[in-house]
Amino acid sequence: MHRTFRHCALLMAMAGAAAPVLADECQLSIDSNDLMQFSARQLTAPASCTEVEVTLHHVGKQPLAVMGHNWVLTRTKDANTIANLGMSAGLRKNYLPQGDARVIAATRLIGGGESATVKFGTAALKPEDDYTFFCSAPGHIAVMKGKFELRK
Ligand code: CO
């Protein structure tokens, strides 16, 4: 434990000395849990990212059928419609309408201990539009949602 900590501290010091060695800002990460929560209300990537990669982690223990989560991106005005269509689509279809262009990006549904990644191009995102990410499992959008922004 002690040794691990010192090793970490050393790596952090080295990272500080060599500033360009940073995690890719176009790669974002968000956690979800057994309490039906995302770990962030906002995700932001630099507008210079031509592609953004989002990795969703489920840090809980509940199985997919009980507390499954996904990460879905739509325009804010489409979010509730897509969540409702997703509920009708059902678990086997990842709680998402199939082939619906309003779904800009979506991970698969995951259960406790799992992770899923989605990569999407930013060319279709308009500066004048407002974007929301949410979980499309039934009812989850009420609490599992946030803003997605490209930072200029
Ligand atoms: Co959820």
C-alpha cells in the first residue's frame, strides 16, 4: 500500500514535469452505480476534437436486468422522446429505438462491474444546439441525465 502510494506520487511528479503527457481530452469517462446515478452532470470536450470517445463504467454490483445503464446522447429537445421510445423498444434492444437518427451516440446497456465505450464524430454537433446525455433504461432519465458540451 505504502509502496504503491509512493510509486503514484513519483508518477504524478513526473507527469507534472512533462506537461504534454496528459490524458487525451477527447476521451471522457463517467461512472454509474446501483443508486441509479451518473457521476457527472456535465461532460465537456474541446471543440477541436473531431471525435469524442465516452466510456461508461458501472461501479455497482446489480445485474443488467435490474440496474442496467447506458450512455445516450441526443439533442436536449429529443431526449425525452428517445427515452420513451427506448422504453417501448425494451431491454433486448438496449432500451433504444433502432435506426433513429436522433440518437447521436449510445453505448450498450451494462450491468455492475462492466464498462462500455462509444466513439462519435463531432461534425454533426451544432454550436446553436443544446445536447443532453442520459440513461435510457425505463425511468432513469428522471435522474440520470446531464449536459454535453463542446468547449470553444
Ligand atoms: Co440507468
